[in-house]
Amino acid sequence: MNTSEKATTILSGITPSGRLHIGNYFGAMRQHLDFISKGDAFYFIANYHALTSLRDGERLRQYTLDVAIDYLALGLDPQKCTFFAQSDVPEVTELAWILGTLCPVSLMEKGVAYKDKVAQGLAPNIGLFTYPILQAADILIYGSNIVPVGADQKQNLEISRDLAQKFNNMFEGDFLVIPEPYIVKDVAIVPGIDGRKMSKSYNNHIFIFDEGKDLKKKVMSIQTDATALEDPKDPDSCNVFALIKLFAENDKAAEIREAYLKGGYGYGHAKKELLGLMDAYFAPARERRRELQNNTDMVLDILSDGGKKARNRARTIMEPIREVTGIVRTH
């Protein structure tokens, strides 16, 4: 990544929608943890965004806390990044409104993500329709110049760039930093227990912190073909082996691949191997999570401290924007 001479500010968020599964971990969370060392990182829990589909206050509060605990358990260091809840920075909704007044309706009508979500059964609403505007405000309010995203989020980032440029051109100044996409290319496609991409909407997921009987039941139910025990098997078409590769060291994965190709190695053997690998991989994080669950006040304090830091940054961005747009503050 080319950070150029200017300071690198990295921004990413995750919507709290319940327990996180291993597809979330290998698809985004692991990259978030890696990016902490590459610049001034702002990571937020997008609870305003969650309101487009979740209308249960108690569940949203719990989901927000759960995501915070999960990230901290998995190794996020709040001393090395700004970790906070989106709702602790009300300026983000103020900027979203200002950007919305400049945004052509046609730009929102082109939104692929909105159409996809409605096609998946989400009720269409204005919040869902204008989701990219709030996402743009999330990015722009901290002066973010690097935004790691998957290829499916590239359009929303382009909308952020369009709105920032439109604002700067209209008010003749460099008020908003134009963010650069950083397309994360090594995102793993994690198969669920039925072979489709792991997703809670498919009910084919394995949660990161599943353990014991729950974990064993899910691993043993992963779909495989009917190849006999003694026959050679194709590791590259096997859902179990696709998961093994995520957890095993290269030498171990190569050893298991060889066993597949030789024959005499059944899918039951592979599933037991996977079970052990998964259990060991998340064991330290599982123990940290138990400790954090017993100290939720500390977790909330971490989010509060991060929220204050994020809000201070947001205020420095908003002051000249309020001035140039004529928004009067009397106190």
C-alpha cells in the first residue's frame, strides 16, 4: 500500500447484527486487525446503519456490546486504534444530512447494494435507500484517505468520493479528503456447512466462538460427496478441506491434501481434524472473551474513550463545513 507523504487515516466499520461467524472473521475482521499497524485506524460499530433492518432496542444494544467484545477478544488493541460506536459521534448524521442535500436522487437509484438487499427480502425504506450517504459521512467525517473494502463495496466508496468532490467544488475548498479505495484482494470465500458462502441468512454458519457440542455438531454436518472411504478424493472440491486451509499451517494442510489424494482417508477423518484445528485456533480468544464478558464496564469504557477521540476528530472536520454552509451555532 502506498501511503505517500501524507498521514494515513484508515476507516472501517461493521454493522452489529448478532454473533459473528468465521466467514466474518476471515472475510473482514482479520484484515481489520492487520491494518491497525498501517496508519491511524478508526474502527466503528455501525449501530445507526443497523436501524435499517433491526428495530429492537435491547437486541441492538446487546449486539453492539457483543461485537465490541468479539473484536477485543480477537486481538484488537484500543491503544493502537480508535474503536468506538457510530452513535457516539452525532456529527456523522449532521454531515450525512448536508451531503444528502447535495446528492442527486439518480445517484442513489444506481445503488446496487440497495437493490440487492430488497431482493433478499429487506423492507425498502429511506434509510436503506440513502445508506451510501451515511456511509460517505462515516468515511469523510474523520478525514479518512484509505478505506479497505471488498469488491462488493467499491460502488459505495465511489459515491463517497463523488459527494466529497461535489461538496469541495461547490464551496470552493478542500473541506473533505477524497478517500482512496483499498480493495482487499485476499478475502477468503468461506463455505458454510451446506457449501454455499457462509451467511446467517442461509443458516449455514459456524460462529467464531462456538465450542463443545455445538461446534462438533456443525462441523460434522458439513456437506460432502459420497466418495467411499478407500477411494482418492479431490481436496479442491471439498468444503471441509476449504475450511481446513484457513486454519492449518501450510505443512499440515499439505499433509492432509496428500491423504485426500491417496485414498483411505475419509471425510470423517477430515472433519475431526478440522474440529481440532478450529478449537485450537480460537482457544486463546475464547478465554479472553470470557474475561471480557465478566467485565462489560471496561468494554463500555473502551468504546466511550474511543467515541470521545473520534468525536474530537469529527468536530475539527465539521467546524469549517458549518461555517461555509452557514449553519449557525449559538453555543
